[in-house]
Amino acid sequence: MFGRDEKPSHIRLTAVQYVILAIFLLLAYGLWRLQVSQSDYYSAAAEQNRIREVPILAPRGKILDRNGRTIVENYTSYTALLMRDSSRDLNADADLIAEGLHMDPKEVRDKIRHFAYMPQFQPIYLKEDITLDEVAFIEAHKNELPELDMIRAYRRLYPQKGFLAHLIGYVGEVSEDMLNQPQFEFYNPGDVVGRSGVELEYNQLLMGKNGSRQVLVNSHGKEVGQPLDEKPAVAGKPLKLTVDVDLQIAAEEAMEGKNGAIVAMDPRTGEILAMVSRPTYDPNDFAIRIGRADWQKLISDPNKPLLNKAIQAQLAPGSTFKIIMAAAGLQEGVAQNMHVNCNGGAVFYGRYFKCWITARHQVHGDVDITKGIYQSCDVFFYTLAEKLGISRIAKYATEFGLGQKTGIDLPDEVSGVMPSEEWKLRNFRQKWFPGETISVGIGQGAIAATPIQLARAIGAIASEGRLVRPHVTDPKDLPPNVVPVSRVPDEIKIPMDPQNWTTITDAMADVVSPLGTAGLSHIQGVDFAGKTGTAQTISNAAKAKLASDKSRFRDNAWFVGVEPRRNPEIVVCVLMEAGDEGYLAARVAAQVVKFYAQKQSRQPASIAKKGNSPGSVEVGAVWNSQNQNGSPDKLNGGRFQIDLGKRPLAIATAAPGLQ
Amino acid sequence: MPRNMSLRDFDWVLVAFVLIICTLGVIEIRSATLHTKFAGVHVKQVYWIMAGFGCMLLVSLVNYQALLERVPWMYLAGVALLGAVLVPHIGQKYLGARRWIKMPGGGHLQPSEWVKLILILAVAKYFADLQSRELSWTDFVKAGAIVGVPMLMVLAQPDLGTALTYLPIAMVGLFIGGIRWKQALAIVLLAGLAMPLAWHHLKDYQKQRLVSFMAPDNDPQGAGYHVRQSKIAVGSGGIWGSSSGSQTHLAFLPEPHTDFIFAAFSEEHGFVGALGVLLLYFIVLMRLTQNAQTAPDRAGTFIVMGVVAVLTFHILVNIGMVVGFMPVTGIPLPLMSYGGSSVLFIFLALGMVMNVRMRRFVN
């Protein structure tokens, strides 16, 4: 037994001392590790802690028409941000923030949670394009909510009502898929890039370079002192299109309420003057993130509003293909003296093929190549197809660019199909049946073409075989590093006999004469020529079975028109889905061509050119002036050069919805 | 004052080292709060230190034997206060934990701090009264219960950090009181079994702190923020210290004048300065253990060693947290961190040590 004063074991007390020593050595090691061995790492980390890079967003370049009129510009907006380098409890503040920004508190918390695993320097983008009172809320709560901030952003202002929407395209936040592609490797998450149309094709030109401001901040995210370094943003460069806003307005109006596409091109250069695709969408909805429901509606719409049908709809060209057939037939020397008697149909390879005229209980009678074109006689072209054979048809069609991309400077163009023996063997491992050639002869069967292909091919035939590559920007206006590379040559000369050229173009002019299939589309005083097409979307036999649901499979109407008929300045291709009859498409095309011709006739350039210098007119004038004695009887006379300069001739000053 | 007892017997060497550490603390508090809303608190800290010094003198005068006589009552009162804290309306809730009792006159009392002092005395009394060199199992369980009951009550507040500071009192008491290997093994086994259960009962923020302690870089701006910022502050100090002290001064370091004062000090004065402070603490602790050895009786030894245990634990947990070895628990660094309770507690504890020392020649 031990007394109360029995001292505790000295060994154990000493042991405690050694434990304390061990603890202190451990702590000293901890200090040594941080301050000596890893000091450089933590010094660097401290630098990053202090300096925050605040981005300065660069505005995208404007998009202009061929005369420099504004089509797309920017407007300034503010985006509400949550800074996560502040030490505040974001979830606790979520209710107040949500109330001030008119958001659902759950949405705010979801965003905070969503960003939880993102790098800390990346702010949370809470709400874009905030209203003035929301801006005021952020300003007023700088002290209570130091983590809430806003940044000035430039948003795209697109023309109203989907004007030129498909050609322009739209912008959006760069997607993860895009970031993995080499051409986007220098982009950062959150960057706004072109997602379609020229916004995508010329993104490199349009997109500016974001600048940054290096600021000293404390952990509450408050800037301390003056910015250390400021790299100003470099604005994107403007993009000048070949589109003419006035003609585009006319084309948009002509397509109002219809489904399909219009392409208007200058076949001498390949410049696209107008491009319409219907139905359209409002790209302004994409400037701010589009709601899921609206997006679903857009992508599930059977009329495919997001598709640029001018370059992405591949459909049977119908009778417009007969122009290419005619070129092939004449160049091969088959069609010149060919005469066919149309009784409303004929038998080829044991099958009866009807001519469209039987639907009107008529016949074409004796048909030559000219009548075959202006009356669009199917029997004539069945016979021509039989005589040419698929190989020769395919050779000419391919020469004129069918079944391959035109090389237009827009993304996601489709190539269409030009069938041939090899094509069928390759894709279906089947032999070509001679009977299939007959359908191809009138632009049916496996053949599929886009409006841009037809405009280009028929424009080339009317230009004596000069096939150009279409483009929406003049490469001369672009810096060399953004000129798109295309495997399609800018211009090819396809040999064409001038006699054949005259025959075809004259017959095309007859199409819009009282003799032709689109007589009503004749334009007084304008040398308009073209070819109608009515393309079945399914076979007649299948159509009979679907008697109750015919509307879904109504015929597509086509028209490809040129003005003037030889060496045209403009070629217009119109596709009207479910348009029923080619002559209806011809009216649309005529509307566009008529406007074009009117605008051209109003150009005083032709007068001005008669003067000594281009752009000025010589005028003679006489006037009175006072004599030296005061009586007003001195007569003067003189010749003056009036400089017309570049008077604004255009009707519109900018695209609809823009000033 | 009894005979052969005077202030000359005060451990003035210990007091000198303690005051050096306090001074360094005050200077650092001033530096860390210079341009913040806390500017000027270093003056308050000086007042607290002066008040603490006064308390130390007072406590040293009351015979610790008299205190030990009343320990059962003090212990019961302490437990009662801890119970009162848990009762709504009496206990004040702040940041989700019920830790304070509102006092008449607007003050707030946090009983769990003062229970620490009572526990040192209670454990000392219990082991001093034991007559055997080796602990029996019953003694072992009883000693555990003395510390365990208030500890569970503090855990219920919930205040994990303070509850854990009770542990070293029990551990040192048991160790010096003659714990057997089997008993130590039983503690380890019990702790092992309790671990998953305890995890289950931890609050979300406590779990988060522990998780972020394990992998602070996964979430540098979230729960791991404190740990990472503290390590950056210490690390960027280098060997001789960072002249700008940007971590501290640009407010990246959280609470640079309270829990993270050692990080702020290490940033400004580097490895050399930090090691110097560690050395000062080591000297203080060694000096205290020496006083434990010269104590007039078992109870005196246990009292001093209880103080040593609490101080060592505070230093280990706080500096361990600052250098990234320990999770964030909100335990201040004794003598340096700003805060009235912390300063008063340390000086009262030192007062008890002086009390024991002054009576070393009393048989």
C-alpha cells in the first residue's frame, strides 16, 4: 500500500516528456516540410491566390451584306456571376440571390452544386442578359452579397423573324465535344462560338480575343488596389457577305408561309445573293441559352426548321433535271433531231411510264427537244434517257456537280445522290436495271439534289458550261488565313456547243411564255427563263394506298430560273416542299427575279458611265445673272460634271430588326 | 499567506517565457488585423492578458488542497451547467450549436471551457486518492466515467473540438496513475469500435471537415479552403518569412488572429521564427513537467500534468492543423490566439501550477 504522498512514477513522467518532445519534433517537421522543402510550390500558390484574372470579353465581328449594311450586330448585356473564391456560404445566400434575380432558389442551388467540382477560379454563370432592375439589385447588394458580381458581355443581335437565319447560323457556348477537336483547342469552356452557318464557318474571323485584367483580390473576392495588368480585348473582325439585303427581303417575302428554300446566285461569280430556308427559327432565342422545351420543339418539328434546306435538303429534282438531260442529249448528238410522239405515256423495258400530261387528259403529240423542255414532256425524256443510258447521263450530271458537294463556304452541306451503275453496285451490291434509267431521265428514282446544286448546274448550262463554286463571302474580303480551303475548283469550263447552248436557253425562255409550263410567270420586259419541276415524294402506287393521308406525301415543286437567259446575272432555284406544281415555284422565282431586275434598272450606274469619269454625269445648264449695271439680263451657260458618287441605292439600310 | 511561502517561489522563469509568447501573440494579432474590421483587438488582448495575470495570482494564493476538497461540488456544478446549456431557452444557439449560456448583463458563458479546469482538479483528486500503484479495472472505468460524462454532454452541443480537449486530461491521468497494458489495449479496442459509430453521429459539417482534411485539394474553395489557405500561408513564408505577408494581409487566411494565428506568424517570420516559437512552447512545457516532479504530493503532480496535457494537446491540434496534419477543429493556440476565454483559461491553469509549486516545500 502506498500513502497519499507516494510520488507517481518518475519513469512515466519522463515518458510524458519524451512524448511531448516527439510531438514537437513532428510539428517542426511539418513546418520544415511546408516552409523549406515545398516553399517554392506554396509561394507560387500564394501568387495565384492574390492575383485574379478577370476576363474582358471581346465582341464578335459584325456581319454585313455586300453593300456593307448591317445584318448581325451586338448589344451589351450583363451576366450575373457567383464568385466562389469568397468564403461566404453560397447556399445560405441562395434565397436572397434568387429573389433579386427573379430565379427559382432551387435553380440557384442546383447551379452551385453543379459547379462544385469545377476549378475554383471559374465563376458560376448564374443568369445571362439580366434586366436593369437585376443589375440594380447586384449593385445595391455589393456589401451584403460580395460573392455576387456581374460581367459585361456582348450578345448577338440577329435580324427579326429568322431573316437569313440559316445562312447566318447562331452562336452558343462551346461544347465539350467541340473542345476535344483540334480546331477548337485554344478555346476555353464558356467561350461563345459559332455553332452553325457563317457564324461557325468564319468563327475564327468573327470571334475576337478576350482580354483580361489582373487584379489583386482578397479572399472575399474584393479587388484591392489598382489592376496590375490589363490586356484589352481584341474585337472580332466584320464579315462581309455576298448577300444583298434587298434581294434577301424579296426572297423572304416570296417564301412567306411556305416550306422549302430559295437560292439566288450570280452564276458569273458564284456569289450567293440570297438564301432562304423555310420554316425558319429566330436565332435570337439562341443568343441566350434556349430552353429545353423550345429546343425539343425545334428539333422534333417534321418541317425541320433548323435544316438549311438550300444546302441540306436532298430531294428528287424532278423535271428541272431535264435541263441536264437536254445538255447531255445535245452534247452527245442524240437529241438534236429526235422526235417523239407523246400519247400520254410509253412502254420501256416492259413497263408503262406515264407522261404528266395524262392527268389533264391531254397528249403532247409530236415533241422535239425544245417542246420537250418547255412542255416538260416526260415521254421525250424517257426516250432520251433510254438512248443515252445511265452511264452517259451520270457523266454529264456529275460534270455539272450533282451527287457531290458544291463546296459552298457553309458547314454541313450534303452531297445528294447521282445514281450510276457503279453507285448501285457499291451501295446495294446490285446490278443496275435498265428500267431505272427511265425514271432518272425525268429526275425521279434514286437521284437526289440540293437547291444549291441545281442552281449551280443550271446556271452553268445557261452560262455556256461555266461551272462556278458558290460562296457567301468574297475571298478577296477575307484575310488569307481564314479563306476556306475547298477541293472544288473556283471555276470549271465544261465544253458546250454554242448551238446547243442557244437551243436549251431558248427553250427555257419558252417555259415562261404562254407555250410553257410556267406561262403565268412571264415577266414583262425581263429576259427570264427557267425550268419547272414537280417531284413525287413517293411512287404513284404507294400514293394510291395512302389515299387518306395524301397531304403528307404531296409533290415537291421546283423551279430554276435565270435572267437573262444567256450568260445570266442571276440564277434562282426555288424548292417548295408539298408545293404540288412546278409552276407555283416558278411564281416565287419570278417574284425574286422581278425584284432583282427592278433594282438593277434603277441603278444609275449605266448613265454615269457615259460621262468622262465613272460615277459622275455630265450636265449642261443655262442661267441668268445680274449685269454689272444691276439689270438681270446676263445669260450664262456651262457644262458640269455632277458626281453621283456612291449614292445609297439600296432600299433597306440594314437587315430587318437592325438599325 | 502561510509561512515559508512567498511570491519569490513563483516560477518567474515560466512566467517570463509565457509572457514572451503572449507578447509575440499580441504583435501578430496587431499585424494580422491591421486593415480589417478587427483592427485594434490586440489592445483588448493586452487587457485580457493583464486580467489573466491577475487571476493567476489569485488562484495561486488559494491552497489547492482546499480546492481539491471542494472538487466533487465543483464537478457537479460543472455537469449541471453543461446540462443547462443543452436546454432550449437557457442555452444559446449560435451557428447550429448550443454552447453558450446567456448571463445577466449581456455576457455569454461557455461552460465547456471552465469544465476543463474542473476536470483537471477532479482527475487529480481521483488519482491522488487511489492507494494502489496499479489501476484496478473498477478504478479504470470510474476514471473514464469522470471525464466521459462531461465529454459526451459537450459532444451533444455539438462541440467536437472542446470535447476532444478533455481526452488528454484523462489519458495523462491514467498513464501517470498507473494504467496497465491490458487497460490501454482495451481503450484502443473501444476506440476502434466506437469509430464507425461516432462517424455516424457526426454532423455533416464535421464530416465535411474530416473529408476535406483527407483531400483538401479536391475542394480548395469549399471545406478544404481553410486547410489549403493555411498551408499556403505557412509554405510561402519560406525560411526567413515573407515580407509582404500577403496571405494574411489580403485576408486569404481565415481567422488569422484566432485559430490560424500560427499560420499568420509563420508566414511573416518563416521557418526560423516558427521554430523559435515552438522552442518557447517546449521550454514552457518542460518547465511545467519539472514542476510536476517537484510537487509536494500526488495531487499536485496530477494537477500540473493535467495542465501539461491540455496545453500539449492544444498546441498539437492547433499547429498540426496549421501545417495540415490535423483537421480543422476550431481549437485556439494557447497564449497566442486572440480571445478572452482562451487567455483566462490558460492563466487560471497556470495559477494552479504556481499554487502547487509555491507549496513544494510544505510537507
